[in-house]
Amino acid sequence: MSAFGYVREVPVRFGDLDTLGHVNNVAYARYLEEARGGYYDEIVGVPFETLDTVVATLEIEYRGEITRDQTVAVAVRVPRLGTSSVPMEYEIRTTDPDSGNATVAAVAKTVQVNTDPETGDPAPIPAAWRAAITEHEGL
């Protein structure tokens, strides 16, 4: 597993499961959202619910199943910053309760675009965000 500077544990909820007892593919996107929110809250210092960002890109590569008894953690990193865009890379990791073995259940990428709240047009990333992300990620 690769080095990521931020990891957020996410509970597997009963409603995440499909009829086969596996986490449904849609829940993976919600896990990313929860980790992304935590990154903004804890690393950037901006409450997630106050952001004026939109998700412009979402890619998920599923590598394995997740079941209700597993522990899930989502690792997040920002590999670079654009003028108005914040690309993020993720690993959704699971830990088997019996063996303790950790595996990567999915890898993902998103691109968030900061927007002007009045016009909805792309807007430059605020200097404070850029400084916090750059310091955390060593960019």
C-alpha cells in the first residue's frame, strides 16, 4: 500500500450492503466523500459543508469486495494543485477481522473545482487552502 498522509476510518453500515451481503458499489463513492470531507475539515481547516466546490471527476477502480464485518479506512492524498482544481487520490482499505490482513478494496480519483458561490464559475483556490494542502502534502 502506498504512502498517504491522511486516513479516515469509515463504518460499514447495514444500508451499504447489497442482497449478496457485499458493500454496494455506490457506497464506495460515499466512503470517498466522507474521507474527502474529513480532509477538508482536519487538514485544510474548512468545514466541508461550507465549501463552494463541485466534483468534476470521479473514477473508482474496484479491486475487491467489502463485507459488513470488515474495518474500512480511506486514505487520501493530493498529488498536485491546479488554479481552481483540487485532485485527490484514494485507497479504500479493508482489514479482515480474523486474520488482521489489510488489503486495498478500491483505488479512486476525484477532482474538485472551487467555484464562485455567486456565479458558479471556477474560482482560484483560496491562499489559505493552498498553504495548508501544500504544507501537509509537501508539494
